[in-house]
Amino acid sequence: MLPILYLATQNKHKVEELSALLQNHFNVRDLSTLALTEEIPETGTTLTENSLQKARYIAEKFQVSCLADDSGLEVEALGGAPGVYSARYAGEPKNDQANLQLLLQNLQGNPNRSARFVTVLTYFSGGAYHSFEGEIQGSIVDNPRGTQGFGYDPVFQPEMETRTFAEMTLAEKNLIAHRARALEKFKNFLDETQKCADE
């Protein structure tokens, strides 16, 4: 029987992505099965700080094993913005469409479209935590393309690709995306830990 792992996110798209990638290792659950009535705190100034804060908050509050992710889009011409503030780039409340429009507006006429997506995953279990980072380089296209994915997916085109993330299926995106790369490191860690336990 697979161990239970809670995902410290209320973003159903992230739950879908992470569940697909972890289904062989865990019985993955979202926060709807916990009596969570408040927003998970995200007061860090880096992706690593936010990821750890979210994982620790859920793990300690409910005494469960938890995985949290914090991801950001870093655009070279904007000095790395929106970065850690990607989800709230256009202000409160969170709005993917407003964030995307503001990004394109701030890049208008700029020939430098270089960008990267970064994810930091933090696994918190039994009072200990481990973090794993994944990234993918790419560029920002002039106009949104595609209907899949979420967030900045319609304007992010990974290097060596002619399609944006939003033009790929979830399975295609999961082969190359930043979150999948961080997950790969996490799964390697789990396999190593299990191997040590078996020896």
C-alpha cells in the first residue's frame, strides 16, 4: 500500500501535474480532505523559502507528510521578474490572465525574450525536510498560443521547441517541464532512501 502524501497547494492544475508524476510512489491527496480554512502562508522572498514555509505549515498543522512547490517565471529583460511574485504579478487577487497581459505589456518592443521557469519542491516528513530544484530555459512569445496548462504556459516556449507549454498535452509538458525535473530529483531521493532502508 502506497504512503499518503498531501500536496500543499490549492491550485488544481498543480495537483493534476504532480499527481500524474507521483502516482507510482504515493497515494497523493490534495488539501480538500483536510480541515484547512485559511490561506497557506507565503511570505518568503525566494522560491525556496516559500516552498519550505508551505510544506512545514501543512505537515506540522495536520501531522502529515507533505510536498510543497513554489514556481516562478524569470524573464531576463525584466531583471528576473516576476520570479517569486509570479502568481500575483498583476496584484491581488491572483489572476492568470491579468498576469500574462502585464508581462507582455512590460516586454512590448523588447527583443530580448529569454526566460526560464524554476520550481523548488520541498518534502516535509517526520520533522525533516528536503528541497529539490528544477528549471527549463525558453523564451516569451509575442502572443499567447494554446489552451492547455495554466499561468504563463500560453506565452512560454521551451528551448528546442516550436510550441508553447499551452500547446502541449499534460503528458508532453511533464516530459520536459521545470516541475517534472524537480520531481525527478525527488523520486531519485525516494529511491535512494528506500534502497538504504532495505540494506
